[in-house]
Amino acid sequence: MRALLLKACCMASLAALGAVGTVQAVPSTYPTGTVKYDPSKAYNGYVLIGNEVPRLIDMNGNLVKEWSGFNGMPNKALPGGRIITGTGTWKDGQQDTLSLIELDLGGTKLWEFRNGQQVPEIPGHPAKDGKTWIARQHHDFQRKGTPVYPVPGQADGKGGITLVLAHINERNDKINRGIQLVSEIFYEVDDSGRILWQWKASDHIDELGFTEAAFKAMRQYPPKDNPVAARHATTVKPGGGYDWLHINCLSYIGPNRWYDEDPVKYAAFHPDNILFNSRDANLMAIVDRKTGKIVWRLGPDFGPGSPDANIGQIVGAHGAHIIPKGLPGEGNLLFFDNGGTAGYGEPNPAAPLTGFHNVKRDYSRVVEMNPVTREIVWEYDWYKNHKGILGHHGFKFFSPFVSYAQRLPNGNTMITEGDMERVFELTPDYEMVWEYMSPYSMSSGGVLYRAYRVPYEFFPQLQKPEEVSVTPPANSLFQIPNDKGEYATSGIKGNVVKVNAAGESAAEEEVADEEPQGMHSY
């Protein structure tokens, strides 16, 4: 598994160089599927692969259901065997879904939203007068009245209102007068797909905490000192341009202990208010649903003396949400703090010419914080959790893109380390009780955007699967034979774990005094 843990930072570096297909600098062979599993300590259920083709797997990694022909960003499950996914991506946009669609277990359409923008006719999709309506949804959505992710006993979410994160294109001189912008817009749509309410981020730019140095950095897009960030400026498509905020999640606050305690004092946490996260600007904020004003914000300043200094610098975070009521940690804010590069401000060694993406960190962490006191309640960070053992090897947990964290009903946390195509479940005391390496994500560029743990009760039509423990072998014993079927002799005490043509493994005999090696064993 040690080799696996290096894959994220290697992949990110190669992607930045545009050389993934030509340079072999990452492990070429590694196990996929469920590689570790303790059914007695994990929260057992299905796992919904949250990007591209919707796939439902069991805890042992067996494919239970696939909705072929659809691809969501993300895919989400609703009770009764239903999912919400997408019908394709607009080739002239940036991560824009053609339509958001609800399906039953058999793939029958129950609901659809595509009334975001008219574009030139797209073959295979409804058209009139040479135009096709598309949603331009990206990164997130939520059916109102349901939690941000599946929770046992929740409302079924049939019909009603759906919150949608979408793109528009615009010009705004304060942000950057020289290039077309890809800007964020939030919609609420009804059960017929009609837009009832909308909120545009650029209308509230002065509420987001940007300094003049930050605006100056934005106005220097495409940045001379960051060719990766400037990649979209070379050929601006009709729906492309400068994605200045790159909001990657939004959700309703939902019922919560703060608002229940004092609806006046904690008015920002009204259940209908909306939380979002900006990956590129290093900030999270709550929008008042009634007034449209920003009523709570975390970042973008995390410097000494700032209100958010004790949280530590957030860099390119994903998946910010309020933990749903009824789950351990309810009311707290949970997010995946990626690391990598992001942010706008004064030039520094990370961005010496422009100050564009001027914050850099080469490891990830998962943070649970009290949004009222702004104190960290729980945190997973390789450096902090292993200090004194390996030193600062934070890269062993590092996904500079995508990724997610979900609080489970038993208090565990399921983490999608997306750049690794890896999902794992930790107890509150950091014991890993389930670990999965996706065999599917290479078809989607080698990343796993999100995964969701789904209670068995959401799919009553399916027979509950068997839950079989998985104990990984010591890495030193895991070998692949040569083409003659021979295994190398390493001199390591113990037995080689032989892998047959079907991918099944078995030790030749019992290994005495050999402890399983997982991520937390050293």
C-alpha cells in the first residue's frame, strides 16, 4: 500500500506537465476493489460511485447495479431505488451537464431539468428552431427536504424543489475586463423543471472578503507564473473562459441544532439558507435564501490575527456541508481541505509575478469544525495523526483535486481521496475499517470525484449482500508472477500471496506472526 500512497502526488505532478500518457512515473500495477474491511466496525451499506457512470457496489466491491448511458457530477441516491444523475456533458462548456435527470432502478425517467441555457442544437437531445436547452449544472445539486447525503429514515424526496449549481458566461470589469468569465449561478427548480429562484455570485462580489491585492491577481488572468491555471485561456469555447470562483459544492443548511437553539442569534443557520465553497478563492459562505446576502463566511483570510487563523490555511477545499441532524457531529461543518494551490493575494514565492493561486500546501486534511465558535472538533491529517513516527510525510494523504468526506450514522467518516481513486472509512479514533480502490475511475481521467455510502434500505428491490471481511497481506508478500508463473524469492520471512489469472489471491500456508499492514500500521 505504500506505493499506492505515492500515486496521488505523482499523478498531480504529471497532469500539470501534460505527460500522463507518455511518462511512466507512477506504479503500473496495484490492487483495486475492496482491499481492507472489518464488517463489525464499518457502517455497512452500498457505495454509489459519484462520478461518470452511476455504479452501485457492495462493501466487498461487487458491482450491484449500473445505469449505463448516464453520467453525473455527482450521482446521488434517493430512497426507493432512485438516483439523480446527468445525461452528458456540453462539449463547448466547462464541466457543464446537458440535463439533470432522476431515474428509477430500471432507468425510467421520473424528472428532468435542462432549462438553464439555450445553445446550438445538440444531436440526440430535444431541439427547437436549431436550439437545445441544457442545464449547465456542474459539481452539485440537492433535492430540498432531503439531507446532503443519504441518511437512514430520511424523507423520500419525491417531487418538490431541487437546488442546482450551474454555470453562466458573463463579463465583469472588476474581476477581469479582458476575458469571458465562467460564473456561478444557483437555481431552485420545481418538479416540472421550471426555475423559481436564482442567485448569481458576481452580484455579491463585494461580500466575499477580497482585498484589492486579490482583485489585482484576478485581473492578471491568464497568469504568467501559473501555466496550469491559464490552460482555459488559450482556446475559449462558447461556454468557457476564466472560472474565477470555481464553486464545487452547495447545499441547504438543513435542520440543525444552532437554529433550533436560538433562531434570532443563529439566523445565519436557517435551514433554507445555502452553503457553498469556492475552490479557487479559498472561502466558504452561507447565502441568506430570502435576502440573497452573505451572512456567514470562512476565509479567504486565514493569516495571523484573522478570525479564522486557528482553523489553519484552507487550500482548494471540496465538499463543505453542515453535518445533517441525527448524525454524530450534527450541526458542525465538515469538509475535505485538499491542499495544492489556490487563492488570490499579494505575490509571494508560490506566485511571484501575479499573486494568482498564491497559497500552496502539499498534503490534504479532513476538517470538522464548529461553525459558531470556529474551533476544530475533529481532524484527519497524516502529519498530525502520525507525528513522531514518520515526520512530515503529508503527501501520503494528498488529493489536490476533487474528493469528499461523509459522516456516517455510526460516527465513522468515509473519505474520498479522489486523486488516488481511493475511498476509506475511519473511526473517530482514526482506525481504518474499510478501504476501496476504484477500478472504474481510469475511464474518467484517473480521478474519483465523490463516493457516497448509502443505507441498504434505499434499494429495497435488491437482496442485501453478504458482508465478508477483507484482511490485506503484508505488502512485502504481495507479488505477481512472471510469464512462466514463477514468483520471485525476496528473502522476506513469510509466504508470497499468489495472484491467479482471475485476480484471486491465496497464501500457500499460514504465515506465523505476520500482522496485516494497512495505512495506519506504521
